[in-house]
Amino acid sequence: MAEYEACIMGLQAAIERGIRILDVYGDSALVIYQLRGEWETKDPKLINYRRIVLGLLREFDDISFNYLPRDENKMADALATLASMIKANKVEEMSPIQMSVYKVPASFCNLEEEEKDDNPLYQDILRYVRDRKYPAQASENDKRTLRRLACDYVLDGDVLYKRRKDQVLLRCVDAVEAKLILEEVHEGVCGTHANGFTMARQIMRFGYYWATMEGDCINYAKKCHKC
């Protein structure tokens, strides 16, 4: 399933960047040949994953799936070799990668609260990153907080991304998208009824982020009647 998830994330990233012609290479023969229709898909979970991928294919004018055995993937081997050659500076204190939890401005909403307008949860950061404008009535402390938070965000077109400490970009989502993601990760096709902390890690692995994600995951898991 991890191979299908990686494929879905890659296709979504390509769609967001307006790519219409794409050659996909993968070292999972199962996924590649199932998507090419050469192998039958019998596992119910894989059937659902395949259905999602086929739905995404409608966004492309031309797309091909190519099987590339791992021992022939020289680019991946080269990247792995380069990574093994990088030595961390022992003088500096190295901290483990952790999910950032911030005290967000009051204008941010929790999923438990109804949004006061049609703008997404990250509207203040988005406005500042895009236009360098502060919210109305923002105090000097609010402005400093917003500037600090904005350093970890990147705008690509109209899509806002949160930059993790390992430089991986996570796509920011609004309240509506966040609710759908919570439902899918916890009890949907990919759902395992995991606890809140595990849910948050899974969502970040899928490439999504919102400011109150960890707390929302914990609250959602606590309220699940099946858990």
C-alpha cells in the first residue's frame, strides 16, 4: 500500500503544478503492472487505491507507467550514496525531527469552531507570505508571531506549503479539507483507527499540514465510538 500512496502523492503534486504529460517510473512491479492493466487487482484495499489513481489520471493528457527495477535505478543509488557521504557538524546540537506545535494567533480557528468566513485556517500566514500584510487589529506581538511563523512557509502559485525541519514541504489545507483527511486517515479506505499521535504522523507522511493538526487528531480519535 505504501507504493500506491507514494504514487498518489506524486500524481497530486504533478497536478498541482499543472503538469499534463508525465512518465512515471517505479520499482514496484505489482503497482506498475496493475496500473497498466496487465495484472489483475484482487486485494480489496489495493482495488480502492487503484481506483483513486485512475481518477487522478483524468487530469493528464498523456501518462505512462514504467517498471524500473531497483538495481537499475541509478539515480536513487546516486542519491543514497550522496546522503551517506554527508557528515553532520558534531559541534552543533542535532535535534530529532519533530512536528512543530505553535501558539497560533487568535484569528486561527480550531476545527471544533465554525469558520467565521470562507477563508482557510492559514489565511493570516497566506496573506503575509503573499502580500506582506498583517491582519486588522493585530498587535505588535501578533505581528512578531506571524513573522516568525511565516519563515517556515513557502508559496507556490496559490498553494501554501509548510516547510519541515528536514526541508520536506507539506501542503497546507483548510478546515473542510482537514475534516475529510481526518475521516479518511482514521476510518476510511486507508484508515486503521489509530490514536491521535499516529494519525498526525500519517497525515504528515501523506504530505498535508494545518496549524491545529495534532490536537484535532487527538480529539477526533477520542470521539470515535468504534475505538
